[in-house]
Amino acid sequence: MNAKKIQEQSIIMENLLKEERDIQERERYNTISEMYNMFVESKPTIKDKTYLNKHLLIVAIKSYYDDIYRFKLYSHSERADNHKQSAYIIKWLSKIRPIQILPDIEISDDVLLVNASFAIFVGFCFINCNIADIISPHYLKHLLYMAQYRNISGKQLASLIYLIEKMAKKEKP
């Protein structure tokens, strides 16, 4: 094969990968938007005080996929497992904070922690068990604090989520 042919094939492959990622990002955007609607319906204390900023959600999703693709490239893996997906979505939803507070709203703890709560809600949806059943209110408060105020490492959070899932399933790590 000559250099021109290799370059053309490389461009075609890049375009296919970009198209695939665009599809994944749109699907994830739609899913998380639906999850936001379910989340606020279950929390009447925040429902009329917040809104989902679509542009910030797009930034969070793109950042999530950047991390996932970097991980897959680094580890030579075809797919990131559920724990890594969970960790990276928690990381980016917590960092970008796509849920915005309406102006002139009285700020309660529920409103202040809405992005951290939502990030954990979305992240735990990646795990195949009901983690909420085993997490004590004290531990959940710790997770919320971490998501709200700390710089989260995706890899460390993935390990933590793996252990939480094992505890929920009563399995040895």
C-alpha cells in the first residue's frame, strides 16, 4: 500500500470513530436528561428551584467520554467496566454541575447538593445492584461531601464503587 492510500484509510477510520462517539454522546445525553426528570420528580424540595443546563450537560458528557476513551487507549481495553463508567460520570457531573439553581431561591442543603446527589444517582445506575440498600446515611453523606467539595479521581472512585458493589452483593472482593 502506498502512503496516500494509508492516509485515506486513516481519515476514514477517524471519521467512523468520531461518528460512533457522536452517537454515544447523544444517547448518553438523552438518557441523563431523562434521569434528571426522574430525579427531580422524586425530590419535590428541588423540583421548582433548579433546571438542567443542556450546554453544561453536553460538556460533562464530552469530558466523561474523553476520560473513558483515554482509559481504553491506555489499558488497551475494548470497553470500560461499569465501575469506571460510574466513577467517571460521577466525576464529571460533580465537576461541571449541569444542574443550575434558579435566581432568588432560598438555598437549602438539598438545593446546594443537587449536583452531587444527581451525580451519585446517575453513577449508581451503572451498577447492577441496589447500592442504596446497603449505604448508611452517614456514608452517603460522606459520598455527597466528596462529590461536592473534593477533586475526584476517577480511578480511585471506580475502586470504591467496585467494593461497594461487592458489599451490596455480599461477595468477597
